[in-house]
Amino acid sequence: MKVMTIRREEEKDHEKVFYLVEEAFRDMEHSDHQEQFLVEKLRLSDAFIPELSLVAEDENGEIAGHILFTKITIEGDGESFRSLALAPVSVKPEFQNQGIGGKLISQGHHIAKELGYESVILVGHENYYPRFGYKKTSNFGISFPFDIPEENGMAVELVKDGLKNKKGVVKYPQEFGID
């Protein structure tokens, strides 16, 4: 496997990341093929956390992958709990299945924990994310404001009991276009 450096995305990377995200999702059947526009919108939003927009770069400076974690809340019983959404994680097709997505996820979790976040929530492939500690959100009493198969809504606790008694519905930033 090639040597990859995981680093914070910089403004000069934005155009490369746009095309990388578009290419990564081009052949995905469960995609609206708008992920690259979502990344652009989220960068300009209050939900954006610059430290949690990461790229994987090879020794030649080519960007092979990107991941974005943004602020969300879990709303329940008059309470609001802070969390993060992992969306999207993108790896260029020619670099897929080499562990790059996993490195981005692990580094993102590490930084998120350092920033004081206790959990991450995502909608994703049920066979991929559990290897990073993700479990069904239904185990925690957390649901989504849209219909998805139960096994595709997942969460991970970055700290022990990070989601204990934090039941409710995920509230996404308006940039996600979810009402």
C-alpha cells in the first residue's frame, strides 16, 4: 500500500476534493450524486469544523481521499445533545480497498475526541462501519428524520457512554436539505 498522509483540508484542496467526491460516488447505486455539492455547502455552514475536514494525500501530493464530520444535534424530550455527522467519506476509485477510508475515519475519530465530541452518527453500509465500532442507532434510541433501513443508521461512542441517555431524532444542518 502506498504511504498516505492524513492532514487537514486546505482551501487550495477544495477543487480537487470536489472532483474526488464526485468520482468516488459516481457508480454508487445508493447515492443522489450530490455529495460534492453537499461538501461545498457544509464548508460554508455553521456546522463546519475545519479540523474535521481531512484529506489523505500520497507521497506525490495526490489527494486520494477526503472525509468530513460536521456538527449535528440529537433532539429528544425537550433536550438537545451535541454530536457529529460523518458525511461523506470519499476515496478515489483507484485507491479504494486499500484502507484509506479507514485511516480517515480513525484519524477523524481521534481529532473529534480531542475536540470534546463524544459521538458520531452516520448513514452508511452495514458491512463497513461496524469495524470502526459503529452500532445501529436503534440500540441507543436514536432515529433519523427520514426512512432508512435500520441497519444503515449507525453511531459510535468516542468516549465511554458517549450516547448514554441521549435518545432522540438526529437534527441535521439545513445544508443537508432534510426537513
